[in-house]
Amino acid sequence: MEAPEPRYACYKCNEELVFDVKIGRRDLCPNCSSYLHACFNCAHWDPNVHNQCHENQGEFIRDRAEGNFCLYFDFRVIGEDRSAEQSEARDRLEALFSGSALAASESAPVQRAPSKEDEARARLEDLFKK
């Protein structure tokens, strides 16, 4: 069984793209005219890491939507199944917080502190009691 061919989409308009040749620095999306060789379309781009890039040897790029000369650019594949990675992270998190503190908090009823709105309403009702 052959692996499905990778699919790509523009970061801005989510239009699915088909490449006959390798994309260049100044190639534009046929639908929205945004640059394709841009950080937002790269598999290494992540807003949650330092320099917003998983590739630590890449140069700093100020404008992430502009076409650039990055040598580490890999077009992001759409439709990747990351559920196994997410479930593994969730399992590790549950293992980290499992134990007596978690079990005690689950068995005891949760009491929430009255909010400022609740306190203000109670004082107002007390003021106008008959």
C-alpha cells in the first residue's frame, strides 16, 4: 500500500496547493497572492518556541509572512495525524499529577468562593428585605 501523497495549503487562505516544481522565494499563492516561501508555511514555524522556529540554525527573520531565503524551509504538510503525539503528552501529564493530592481533590466537593457579583447581590437583597 502506497503512502498518500503529501498535501499542502496556503497559511493565509487555506487553499490547497499543488506543486509541479520546488517553490521559489518569490512564488505567490494563486488564490490570495501571499508568499509561499514564508515562515508561516514552514513545518519548522512555531509561535511558542524561541525565534518562532524549531530549526535553531536558521537566521532570524523579522517578517514571517514575507518571502525569504531560509535554507531550512520545508512546506508544512496538511492533514498530518498528531493525535498519537497529543495523547502521549496527555498521558505524561496525567502521570505527573496523579497521586494523593489529585485523588483527594476529586473526592472532596468543590466549593467556590462567592464572586463580587454574588456578594453585591446578597448585600442589595439584605438592604431591601421586608
